[in-house]
Amino acid sequence: MAEERRKRISNSVLWIAAAIVLALIFFGVRRLTREKLPLRVAEAQVLDLIKPSSTNGRVEPQSIFTAHAPEATTVKNVFIHVGDRVKAGQLLVTLDDTSARARLAAAVAALRAAQAGYQTVEAGGNHQEQLALSSNIGKAQIDRDQAARDLDVIQKLAAKGAAAPSEVAQAQTRLEIAQASLHSLEEQKKKPFAPVDLTRAQSSVEEAEAARAAAAQVIAQSNVRAPFAGTVFSLPVTRYSYIEPGAEVLQLADLTKLQVHAYFDEPEIGDLQLNNPVTIVWDAKPDLKFHGHIIRLPSSVIDYGTRRVGEVLVSVEDSDGILLPNISVVVTVITQEVRNALTVPREALHIEGGRDYVYVVSGDTLRRTPVTVGAINLTVVQILSGLKEHTVVALGTTNGAPISEGVPIRVVD
């Protein structure tokens, strides 16, 4: 029995040992024959890292003049054409101002009448009224003096018993009435008008002046002159055409001084700074590049179609008369520039748990290496620490298989 038991134990041990050997052989062969991942790689390089940001924009002149019809009228003469360069003060278009001139004449007459009325009120009436007032004051003074003498006589008679007390009272009343009448006339001369009368007269003058100014402004706007030297780029009217009030007559701009309203998406606004250099491209002239700089940053974020954007104002430095008002352009801003930065392609960078790392090629396998990241643009990322120049890092496999630390690899071109 003991012998048989020893044989069974020995056989079991042999079978277990054989199984372990077979397993080791299987895994060893599998490891030796496992296919290596085809891997794309890149070297860490020292480059000038430039971070651009591009968006759409609309060109407009810095100085633009738009003339509108001041009232319904007809066009008398047009002295220019679209594209003409004009001088400051040059007469461009004239409109029929016949009705405005009639209104101006009527307004001038009304203004003179209102001014005369104001002067009359301020002076206390016209010449005849002032003469009548002076005459009434003189008569009132005589009446007062006579009433004073009469009272004096009656008082003396009353003292001798020759006049009744009632007669004294009546004489006193007549004197008081005469004095009151004289005082009223003298006050009228001192203050010849009531404040409300002067205010009313002043309002009449102001209304008449406003009517005159309005008529004069219509006449001035009917003779359209260039407020500055520039180029006529819009002229929707022709000679003898009828135009409605407020209709556009022409647009004039200085095409040597242009600006662009550019619309940057909300996440990019924080990278923008005043005086950032700008490159401008117009699809109609794709071989030309124009340049400028940011002169105004967004003051708010607005809805622009399906986008949330900030409006940036860009001054154009070299339009050379080629760019036109209201065209659409592509604006590219250099928001960050780092000289001599150690960089790797963006696809080499991985993030896990808020920490950055790359896979460094070590022989025929990969080693996970933590890094500190600096500036980033669309293609490369700056490495502040963790790598040296010419270190080879993994980008990805050509067959789409995931990569991880320790996997066998073969580098492909």
C-alpha cells in the first residue's frame, strides 16, 4: 500500500512538473513570436512655437461718409461716378431744394416777427404804448398832488369847525386812491412785462429759429460735398431720379485707412492682446497677404449665427487700395510666440488624472514618462521638463492598436 501511494504521488508530481514546463514553453514561445506594434515616432525638437488663431472678418473704412436725402425730392445733378477719387469740399451731388428755400424764406420772416415781438414785450410795449404809459403817469401825479392839496385844505377847515369829519375822510380816500393809481403805473414802467409774457415771446423766437435752421439744413444737405478726400464706392442715384426721405445718395470712404471687424470664438478671446500682429487674406486675392494689428478687444460676447464670439477691431496697415469695404476676409492673429522651445507633436501628449505624460521609445518597447507642458498650438506642444532634445517619443500605431508601457514595438517610417 505504501509503495503504491508513493508511485501515485510521484506520478502526480511528474504530471504537474510537465504541465508547468509546457506552460513556460507556451508563454515563452508566444512572447518570442508575438507581433510587435507598428509605431510612428517623432523626436523632441527645439523650434519657435507660434500659436495662431484664425477667424472670419468684415472690412470697413475707418472714415466713411454716407449722404441721405433730407426729404422727398429729385436729383438735379450728379458730378461723380463710382470709383472716383474726390477732394475734400468737392461738390458731388445736388438735389432739388426749391421747397426748402421757400420754407427758409417763410421761416426767416417768422423769426424776424418773433424777435420783434420779444423786443416789444421786453420794452414794455411799442412806442405808442410807452408814450401812453408816460402820459398816464403824468396825469396820475397831477391827480395825486391835487388830492393832497384838497386834503390839506379840508383838514385846516375841519380844525376851525368849518368842515365835517366825513369830508376829511373822503379827501383822505381820494388821496389814497390817487397814490395807488400812480404807484401801479410806476411799477408797470419799472417792470413792463410779466415773466410769463417774456417766456412766451422767447419760445416764439426759439421755434422760429428752429424752423429756419431746419430749412437751412435741408438746403445744405441738398448740396452733397465731400467732407474729406476719399473714393466714392456707392452711388445708387442718377440724375432726375426721385428719392424718398432718408434714402441713400452716396457713400464715400478713405480706402487707404481700413479696419476689420473680426469675430473670435469665446475660448480664444482670453489669448488676444492689444497690438497682436494680424495677417489678413481675401479669397479674391489669395496670393496676397495684408497686415495689421489689434486696436480694440471685445467688450462683450455676442451671438453670431450659431457661435458665441467676441468682436475685435483690427487696423489694416497695407491695404494699398486693394481691399474693398464690406468684403469678407480671413483674419489670423499670432496670440503666442515662444522662441527656441523644446517641442513634441501634440499627438504624442497624453493626459491622465490631470497629469501630462508621453511614451518614450526605449529599445523595442515603450516607457511612460511624465512631462511638464508649456505653450500649445495646433500641431506641437512645448515641453518644459521631462524630456531632452532628440528624445524619441511615440505618436501612435499605424494599425490603430492602443499603446501602453512595456508593449513590444517596431518603428515604421
